[in-house]
Amino acid sequence: MPVAIDSNILWAHLADDPTLGARVEEAGDIWLPLPVLAEARYAVLNSSRRRQNQARLETFLRACQVPPMGTQTALRYAHVRVALRRTGRPIPVIDIWIAAVCLEHQLALATRDAHFNDIRTPARGMVSQQNHWATRTVPA
């Protein structure tokens, strides 16, 4: 099953978190939602170790696919955001975009953020999480 990687998993993996190396390799089909890539690019540009982080990110990106975003992604985003608003459980907007990408492309999400559990939309399903990857918290 293809797996989308959230930012917290990406940075933990790039920081050589020993709990993630084998899991990332086992997953094989790794997808990086565009909002995660945008966060990663920002983090690299804002880093004091810019060259090192850029090189590590580029190496990782060669093994990933970036799913496209379009009008269907925007529709999924709207459904998710409305559902969260109605339940009174807001989450960061960027995470709603990540959820929309995962829902559109039927990708499980490897994340350490529990708030993805709150995403359920009528006729759109929920984000399938692979949060068993959350064995250790590593700041991004």
C-alpha cells in the first residue's frame, strides 16, 4: 500500500531516527504530499545547515512521488474543513491540505500527529493513519 509521509516523519527519518529507517524502506511506495514538500523546502531555506539539509532532502526526494493537486483536492479540502468545523475540532490548515491529498489519492498517512484521527467526512471516508510509526517524538 502506498504511504504518504507527514513532515514530522520526514524530518525524523532525515535525522536518522533508528525507528524509521526500516519502516521507510519496507513501505517502498513513498508519497510526499505537496504541502509537506513545501514545509520541507521552507525548513531547508530557514536552516542554519542549509547545504546539508538540502542534500539530504534531495536524496530522499529521488525515492518519492509527489501526488498532483487540483480541483478535486480543493473539493476534498473543503469537505474536510467543513466536517472539522462542525465537530469543533480544528487542525492546522496545512494538515487539512495533507489530508485532502491522502483522501484523493487513497494514501495511508504516516504521521505522529494524533489530530488526523479527527478527520472523517461523509462519503469521503477518513484518512488512514499509520501512526504506529509514532514511536518517538522528534522535533522537526
